[in-house]
Amino acid sequence: MGSTTLPTVPEVPGLPIIGNLLQLKEKKPHKTFTKWAETYGPIYSIKTGASSVIVINSPETAKEAMVTRYSSISTRKLSNALKILTFDKCMVATSDYDDFHKMAKRHLITNTLGATAQRRHRHHRDTMIENISSQLHALVKDVPQRAVNFRKIFESELFGLAMKEALGKDVESIYVEELGTTLSREELHKVLVLDMMEGAIDVDWRDFFPYLKWIPNKSFKMNIQKKHFRRTVVMNALIKDQMKRIDSGEAVNCYLDYLLSEAQTLRKEQIAMLLWETIIEAADTTLVTTEWAMYELAKDPTRQDRLYHELDKVCGSNKVKEENFSQLRYLDAVFHETLRKYSPAPLVPLRYVHEDTQIGGYYIPAGSEIAVNIYGCNMDKNHWETPEEWKPERFLDEKYDPLDLHKTMAFGAGKRACAGSLQAMLIACAAIGRLVQEFEWRLEDGEEEKVDTVGLTSQKLQPLFAIVKPRN
């Protein structure tokens, strides 16, 4: 297809050589991109040093890129940090769309994330919700008026669930030979989740100026290599520990046992990476959504009451269960509205265009890089009325199918849509439902203003502190 017939994408004016880099220095590119969309339209290009990136900011153009034109733009372009951290794309979320991706995704869906797998893992979720509830009751009993750190409890329980699904047990501590020390569960969480999230958003400026590649950026590289090394030795120690159980003939329904029996062609390092991927993805994104949902509900007593009355009507004196979800329309709306306003992945890792194509009526030449701004899609004023407002009622509209997990662009679309969307919904809705059913929530003084997020993510910068009061 020639460029003669179609217009080229509008450009955001920038400076010579560095292009638009300075305009992005506040580290919240998804917000800057969304502002620019109001001036330059839903699709435009920016210059970051030597290369141009085409930014897509509306649900229509994003769906076109992710679904219709998928075959022309299915490869990933990773930053230097992500190359190291994903073991050169050895993850479902970042691999190119090839045989490895198809195989790894099939295994992930079959054992861990698909509907049948989620039914098998149900008891882990139930245990997790019970643990959170009883910890909150205990805290409130001890010091009734003291604000509780919601994240501390939820994050720890979520990490436990992720380890059970991946390895078969929630590991309390592990000796790591290469580090010459025993790591506590909290240290495991730091190495496997927190350090990795931090590393993924670390920016190596050489990513933007490929012609400066010969200039060493030692501190950056050493920092990332160190995180990667620690993760590798910790994952190996965890697997080695479980191998004793497996060798003794004790089988558990978990991803490790499944991969060892079903994926014989995978190397040891690949198995470790795929296991780690399920841990980080379960332990991170669901936390973001649930924490923001509880923040919004604690801030808004009227909507919290509305949810409580719905739960009361549907469940009566019984604890809310996953079987009730189809009748809990408002709970579903709270989940989707939180996902829309606080998309856990505001920007999709860059896609690489390997053949001339078109998006939104514009010519896209081969060699372009594409950034899909999920945050921009979910804040698009042409698509959402008052998008900056948190308003679950918008999802009660008849046009939304209650069973559809893709009411917003938060989970992506097409063949690369998030494989964990069902698990995220089940955990978040069960947690939000039970927490509102059993407690009244209000924000601690000063908490309302704390809406900053961590770097390129939507994670709340400060953990949520709330005053909780048992309902009866």
C-alpha cells in the first residue's frame, strides 16, 4: 500500500535532536499524551531522540491497531531494562507473537488463568479473602480507631496466592546459596515483585538515542543486572525446594508441576521465567485496582452504601460468593469504573510495525514504533462523559453486557488481550464485596489528597490508610 493515497500522521512539534523528550520529563507520559490528543487528535507522532513513536489515544484507533492491523504490528520493541528483566522476551506478556508465545500462553490459560483453571484454584482465592477479613477484624478489635494500612494486608495475601498458584505453596522463607542467606517472605516479595516493577520503569536514556549506544551507562546496567541476578537465584532456590516434594512423589495442582510434565521442550531458565511471570502479574495489577476501589468507596459514603445494600439484597446474611457476581451489577460497575480510571498498565510496551499499514485513516510506514495509551483511551472525552470523575453508574447502562470483561481498554484487546482478566475480576470483586459487606470504610484525615501514582504505573504512591468499623 503506497503512502500516496493516505495522509501521514500529524506530528507534535518538538526541539531539534531531542524532539519531545523534555516535554515528557515529568515521568507521567500517559497523562502528557492524553493532553496532546486534545490538540493533535487521537493519533499523532512524537520524536524521542533518534526515533519517532506513533501514539494512539482513542478506543477506536487502539482496537484497530490491536485487532484489525494486528498482523502488521505484532512484534515488541523493548527498552534496555525490559530486555534484561524479561530474559529477552521470555514472557507471555512481552514475547513476540510466535510459536513460543502461543505455547506459553496455552499453558498459562490451561493451568492457571483460564475459566476451568480458575475453578480449580478457587480454594486459594477463598482462603485469601478469609485471611484478609480475619486480619482486619483482629486489627479493629485491638485498636478500634486506628487507621489500617490496607495495602500491607492485601499485598501480602495476594503474594501468597500467587506463590500457591505458581509453586504449590506459600513459602515463608528460603535459603539462597548464591546470596549466602535465608530470605524472609517479605524479602522474597521485594526481590520478585517490588524490585522488578521498579526496574521495568527505569529508563536508560540510550533507549532514546541509539547513536549514543557506545557511551557506557554503567550504573543503570549494573542496577538492572543485579535485580535480574537476584530474581534468578531466588526463583531457582524456590524451584529446587519444590523439586524435593515432586521427587518424593507428592503432586500439587500448580504451574510448576504442570510445566514439568507438559512442557518438556522448555529450558530450566524459561520455566523459571514463566513461573515468575505468574507471580508478578497476580501480585501487582489486582492490588492496584482493589486499592483504588477501596479508596474511592471510602471517600464516597453514598456509593459505598449503595453497594452495601445491593450485597445485602442479593446475599442476605451469607458471605458474598463468586456465584453471586452475576446478580451484583453495582459491584461489577465499581470494578470496571476503577479499571477505567486507574488502568493498571497505562501504556502498552511499544509495538514495532514490520510492514506498511494504516490506522485511523493514516498511513503508517514499516519501521514505525507504536505506543498504545490505554490511559488516554479510558479518559477519551469523546467516548466517556466526564471521564475524570469516578462514576460506577455509567456501567449500569443497558449497552454494557454484565459478563463482558472488556468494557474498557484496561485489559487491551485482540490476541494480546490480558490473559489474567478473569482472575483479576474474581479476586478484586470478591475482596471489594466482602470488605464492604463486613466493614464501613472511611478515609483517614488527609488521605483524600493522596492521589499520586508511582512512575509510569497507576499504583497509588502512598498505601491506603482507612478507618474501618465492623458493620454489626
